[in-house]
Amino acid sequence: MGGLFSGPESQAVDLESPEAKYIRGITHEKCVVVFSKTFCPHCKDVKRIFEDFSANYTTVELDKREDGKKMQAILGKMTNASTVPRVFIKGSCIGGADDTKKLQQSGRLEEMLRECNAID
């Protein structure tokens, strides 16, 4: 069994592919986007944080998509981190679970969510 970066999707990441265009499109169209996997405990933690805020956010479950591995490789190239969750607010990647928790603890996450009208 190969590692996270083995396989053809790690050989060449096409940032002009339909998947890359989808990622750029959805992260700029929606205020908050979480790239997640349904079984990931860190992803569940991040989604719970947004639910606690009653925030309007979009989740892309990579393990439920045929192109999920390719999308994860593209996210890795775009954000310099291939782990999930990858959280975007207003088109910018804020990081993963630890980064989201730090922003929440500092009060900055709530400010960011209010700035883009993800919460009232």
C-alpha cells in the first residue's frame, strides 16, 4: 500500500484542471468552504466549530467524490498542506483544524465569519 503521496496524482498536479478550477471557483463564491473527509475526526471538529456559530458554510467531502484524491493533491499544491480539513474563508486558506481552533480561541474566527456574512 502506498503512502499519501504515492500514485499518479502526486506525479503532476495540474492547476488548470477542472478540479483546480472548481476549487478556486467554490472558494471564491462561498464565504466558508471546508474540504473534508467524512471519517476524519479533525474535520468533524472544524465542522462542529462552524455549527456552534450557526455559520453558513459549504463542505466538500473528498472521500465521497470520484475526483477526491486528485482534488486533495491540488489542495496540497495550492496550500502547501495536503491534510484535511483545508478551510477557506473569503477565498483564502486559513489552514486546518488547529489553525481554525486558534482563530476561534482568539476571537478572530467570529470576526472573519461576520465580515463575509456567514453569521449574523
